[in-house]
Amino acid sequence: MFKQRKNKRFNYQPRFSKENKIDFKSEKEFVSRWRATKDAKRKVKGAMPLRILILALVLLLILMYVLEKRYM
């Protein structure tokens, strides 16, 4: 009468399975790998161009004010 939904199937692999287990020789090696991946994922914020644009806008307004006073 009605179509029955089939059960979903997932290809789940446990996070700490025995197959994917990585042995680190020492704690220093683990720390160095962790820092390398942490530095690689760091994003750079775009704050510098915003500061430059605001500074350019202020300088432009000052220049417009000076030119208006001089030639009017």
C-alpha cells in the first residue's frame, strides 16, 4: 500500500580504530607535528586593508577641505 523507507547505511569508521592507529616515537615528535598542522591552518584576517582604506578616506576628506577653502 505505502512505500516503506529503507534503513540508511553509513560507512562509519571509528576514530580510534586499530587500523588507523598512529604510533608516535616520542612526545616531541607529536608536539612538532601538532604545531606544524596548527600553523598551516591559521587564517590571516583582513584588518590591514580596512585600516588603509579608512586612512585613505580621512586623507581624501582633508584634501577636499583644503582645496575647497583655497579655491573658493
